Amino acid sequence: MEDGDVSERPGTANDMMSRLRRPAGRLRDMPIWSKLGLIMIVPTLATIIVGTTGLIDHIGEASNAERARTLAALTRSSGDLVNHLQNERAYAVMMLAAKNDFGREQALRLYEKE
């Protein structure tokens, strides 16, 4: 080290440092468009993942809304059927309970009007 001799790095440390510098050296030598492409990979993948997740959620919500609409229509139809059957039963009771033809005819007209 005397007389202007330059010291050398130890062999193992030199090998380790060269391994660590390889990726950075390769990145340093790449053109700018390649570096920008590498930088944009993570945000692009994140956008795709978040967008896909949101789309799947919206598809599920649309399916649930369609199912609710179908059930509401079915409930309305079944309510109309029950109402009609109750009116039919009431008119049948009126016809059976009528003591004369006028009462029966009136109950029959109400039934046919229904």
C-alpha cells in the first residue's frame, strides 16, 4: 500500500457486488422506452385487477336486481290470483245463499263482471 500501490477489493465482496450491480447495469443500459414500459407495468396491472373486480361486482348486482324484479312480478301475480279466488268464493257463497232467482242472477252478474 505504500509507494502508491492501489489496494484490490476482496474476491468474495467483488463477486457479490457484481451480482448486485448486474440488474442495475442492465437497466441502466436499456433505452428509455423500455424503462418507461417497465415502470408502467405495475399501475397497468393494478388498473386491470381493480377494473375486473368492479365489473364482476356490478354483474352480481345486476343479477340480484333482475332476480328481485322477477320475484316482485311473481308476488304481484300470486296476489292477484288470491284476490280473484277470494272474490269467486264470495260470489259462490252469495249464489248459494240467495233465496230467489233475482239474488242468484245478481251474484252471477257480479261473478261474470269479475
